[in-house]
Amino acid sequence: MREPHKQDIEVDRTEVHKKSDSSLVASTFIKYAAYIIIFFGFLYFLIRYVFPKF
């Protein structure tokens, strides 16, 4: 039996390197810190102004 015809195929390999960029970490921290501050501010508003009216 004959071998099937094999073509020469070039395969591009890409390497993924994880970058530990400090500015990306800092911006993510600031974003989540802002979410937490907004959340607790909303809770404070509810407890201080809305719940006493019931």
C-alpha cells in the first residue's frame, strides 16, 4: 500500500506570556475598591434614611 501524500504545512506557534503589569493590577484594585465604596455607601443610605421611616 502506498502512503497518502503528505503536504508540507507550516505551523505558526504563538507563545502566551502572562504579564504582571503593576498598572493593570492597580487599576483593577481601584475599580473593585470603588465598587465596594459605592456598595457600602448605598447600604449606609438605606440604613440612615430609608429604614428609620418604617
